[in-house]
Amino acid sequence: MIKIMLSRKLGELRVTQADLARRTGIRPTTINELYHELCGRVSLEHLDLICEALDCDLDEILVRLPNKTEVEEEQHSKRKEDKRKKTQIHC
């Protein structure tokens, strides 16, 4: 499973989502979706802009974790799908 660790990184640096949006030119809505891990896809260009703005490496923003058991993954996927249906987001 891939985790987007943007919320943690912004907290460490005490940078707001609005500040990051201004620094990168990425829409605030997209930053918010990344922050809350609501994206199924992430633009490589956006990742590059974020890393540049925060002066960090990609492994500080994205982390791969071992996959959960099938039951845990199914529950997690259902929660994420429910959120996606509500928002219909593309990052």
C-alpha cells in the first residue's frame, strides 16, 4: 500500500496547505486531497513541485507499506471508495 505523507511533512515544516498551493501553483483543492489521502492517482509533476517547494525527497512524501490482510484491505478499500463516491476527485 502506498501512503501519502504530505500531512506529516507539512506539520513538521509548519507549512499550511494554502502556503504549499501558493508555492507550487497546484490548486488548493488538489493539495487538500493529497493531504487527506483521497487520491487514487497522483501527478508526477505535482510530486516534483511539492518536493521542490518543501526541499525534500520523494520518500518523505510517499511511503510503501506492506499490504494488509485481505479483510483489512477490503474494509479500507470500502471506506476509501465511499469517500471517493462522495467527492469524485482526480488529482
